[in-house]
Amino acid sequence: MTFKPAAWPRKLRSQEWYGGTSRDTIYHRGWLKNQGYPHDLFDGRPVIGILNTWSDLTPCNGHLRELAEKVKAGIWEAGGFPVEVPVFSASENTFRPTAMMFRNLAALSIEEQIRGQPMDGAVLLVGCDKTTPSLLMAAASTDIPSIVVTGGPMLNGYFRGERVGSGTHLWKFSEAVKAGEMTQAEFLEAEQSMSRSSGSCNTMGTASTMASMAEALGMALSGNAAIPAVDSRRRVMAQLSGRRIVQMVKDDLKPSDILTTQAFENAIRTNGAIGGSTNAVVHLLALAGRVGVDVTLDDWDRCGRDVATIVNLMPSGKYLMEEFFYAGGLPVVLKRLGEGGQLHKDALTVSGETIWDEVRDVINHNEDVILPLDQALTAQGGIAVLRGNLAPNGAVLKPSAASEHLLSHRGRAVVFEDIDDYKARINDEALDIDESCVMVLKNCGPKGYPGMSEVGNMGLPPKVLKKGITDMVRISDARMSGTAYGTVVLHTSPEAAAGGPLAVVRNGDMIELDVPNRRLHLDISDAELAARLADWTPTHEQAESGYGWLHQTHVMGADTGADLDFLRGCRGNPVGKDSH
């Protein structure tokens, strides 16, 4: 793609606040000068907002204030004027009922912070799962020059000589306790090994996936995704990004120039190659809706189906992000996709160069971490998009994290009406369930939970785990943590709370899962299904006020990204009326 930089110098939007000698500009300048800024900094140079998602309650991002200082250094060096701005931090670790409920609220608030304040460009300082998509969505809706800087993954965890992946081993050890293979005391001891440094999840969970998506989309400098949080090269990346955003403002290189159809297709294929999180589906669909690019759920299957999963990381493989970085990181994966004809090589990136120019000369330093194609974890990775009478608008499954023998399966439904029903019954030895059954969880989608929580990878009943069984087919309208694994059908749309067919599945119904043919079928007649739906009434909790009401009233389905309907599209960055 050919990009023509804008003329420089020119008047930037920040000069509407700081340029001139009117009462209003003196008011804006004067107040900012109480921080000790000299007058000549207001001479028309780019004002760069460092949108920082640091919070003590977002531990993945706990080191971002330090990283922000390196970004500032880069901005100063390039002749810009950095201003650090704390923004809504949707923490996966602490927010209830789920951080996903607040992704859209974060994007809305940050969009208005960008538009309403004197920023000419933005550094999106992110890390934890929802912080990356929420800031990208805000940047897309304002279309202000923006660059992503992620906080990076934490170092490898170890417990008694075994690699411990954050999240992945949480699920694994929890199941081991229920199966009687691990004591509670050992589980508590292992807890100390799971998060031993600053940073986000060290598996290919959602945080690492979204960092990879930002890089594959071209919204971050090459190599950004995998550098560990505590590695000095992470701080170098932050400083270089600070330098780069100043030139992006001068060139007027915007998200709309980068986030093209080709960029999204590159990201979708990259997600298949890395064994990325299913959460990337809802985030990229929402982002595409903000920038006005026509990307659908079917594009995930079309683009990702023939992509081999070659990154040997948990939860699909055995290594962690630290090894991925040492092997060469995402640039090696992008190069391999390019060599295989699965990359739009001329897609533009924030560097001003094409994505192929960035990666064509990189070297794979460990072929056990980034595998050769003939040794791929899964020949057809990507995200499988399933349809049928149980999911008319689609459902998704991650083949690289599933059990091959369950990808074609027919079983009896064991139904949980909501998460409370599941928790009340799953450990009951009298529960009528065995490993051939299909576990069905309702009312956990965007409206139903509310917010679409990460409860889709339901833990198996102890009576099954004690047989040595570690996987069963599970179906829900929920999400699954990117660190999780299993033969789990997610994002079933329409969701139960919206009256989708999932809402009327009954105990004893037979369900067919046929991943090779992308089919998900409830074995009842069309007439019976129609009759059940006609008799259905909502059972999920419904908020009567506040953001909960706004969310439930306006959230869209998972098949379109679960954004709020009134937030789709780009509203630009016009300067509003003065405040005085």
C-alpha cells in the first residue's frame, strides 16, 4: 500500500487550545504551565497523549507508569510534547461480573477523552486483556494517529521443575485437585509460581493474543508483542514508539490508513498460526465495526481455516511467551505466513513501511517453539465457525485447544440454566452425567451474564475427572479464557438471553458437533424447536438502571463483536466548542 504523508508544518488540533493570544488559549496554556512547562513548548509541536491503563487493580499493567516514562523520553527526543493521561482500565483479574462488560464503556470514555482534549496523537499503553481492544476501538472511532505499546508478558512460571503457564495451569491444577491427583496444599504452593514477575499472562492467552493482533494489524512496531515485561528491550520498544508517534502525527498516518480489510485478514490468519484466543474474534469484529471495515464471523473461518498452528505455546502447546520471544517472536510467524502466500505483504504499518518490509529478513532461532509447517500442532488451526439450528448466527471453537476425538461427537445434553445452576450441581455425585454427554450452559452471553463472562470452559464433574477423563464437549453462549483449553463451543448466537435456540435446550436432548463440516445441531424437529421458542420467556437478571441497563439494552450479539449498537462507526476528532 502506498501512503502519502501530509504536508508539514501545518496547524494541529492542539493549537485550538494552545495557539494564539485569545483569553481562551491563555486560559488553557496558563493552567498547564502550572506543571512547569516553558512557553516555547506551545509552539505548535505535536501534543501526544500517552493513554495509560496502569492501575493497582490491573496487575498485568502494574508496571506501565515506568514504561510511560520511556515513551515520554522518545516523544521529547522527536520534538513532541508528551502528556500522560490515565484512562479506564478494564482489569480481567478483578472486574465483576466480567471485564468484558466494561470493554465498551472503557472504549466510550477513552474516545471522549481523546476527542475532548488537546491531543494530536496517542500512544495506547496497554496489556491486560480488555485494555488493548478498548483503546484500539477508541482510537479507531476518533481516527487520531495512534500506536500500540503493550506491557509485555511475565516471565515463565515453574513449579517442581514444570513450566507453569498463568491461567492454563490454574485450570489444570484446579481439575487435578477435584480428581484427587493434587492436594489443596500443593495447589496453594503452586500459586506462588504462577505470577513471578510484572506483566500479563505468559501463555498465548488473550493478552498475548491481542498484543499479537495489534502487531499483525500494523498498529504496533514490529516485534512489540512478545518482549517480556521485565526485559530491557521492552523499555527500548516503548521509547522507539514514543519517537515514532511524533512522526506519525506529522505525516497524518491514522488508524483508518492502517486498519484495512487486508490488515484484518492478516490478523485473522496470524491468530490461527499462533493458536490465539477465541476472544480475538469478538474484539476484532468490534474493532472492524468501529473503523467501518466489513469483517464478519465467516471471514474468520474463510481466512483461518487453512492456516497451520505453528507456535508451540500453552494452552495449545508446551512453551511460554518467554521462549516465543527468544525464538524470534511474531515477526517469524508473519514471515512464514508471507512465504506461504497467507499474508497481504503490502499492508501498511505504523512504521510507515509495509508489513513484509518489517519481517522479510528475520530468523527463527528455535524451531521447536515456532514449528516448521510439516510439524504443525494443527494442520488447520484458526477458529472454527459452526452453524446449525443450535447456532443460527454462529458459534466458535478453537481446534488447536480441542481433543481430536471429540471434534465429531453426538451426545446427551446435560443442561445448566445459568452459572449459579452449574455451580450448585456440578460437584453432586448424583448428577446424571458421564464423559459422553454434552454440557450446555445458558444465559452467559453479552446480555445474559451480563457481559459474556469467561465461564465457557466449564470444569468437568469430579465423578468424570476421577476416571482420568480430562475433556468433554461443552457448549455455551459464554467466552473462554485464552489461557484455557478443551473441546469448548463458545459465543453461541443468538444467545439464550436474546431468545436464541440455546435457551430451549433440555436435559436429554441429543446434540451433534461436527467440526470438520462446521455443524452444530440440536436433534429435534423444526416444529418442536419453533414450539419451544414460542413458549420461551427470559430468566436472566435484568438491570433497571445504570451502566448495567445501558449495556443490556444496547449490546449487540457476539457474532458482530458484542459492541454497543450506538458506538459502531468512526466519529472522528472534531474540536468542540470552547469551555468558557
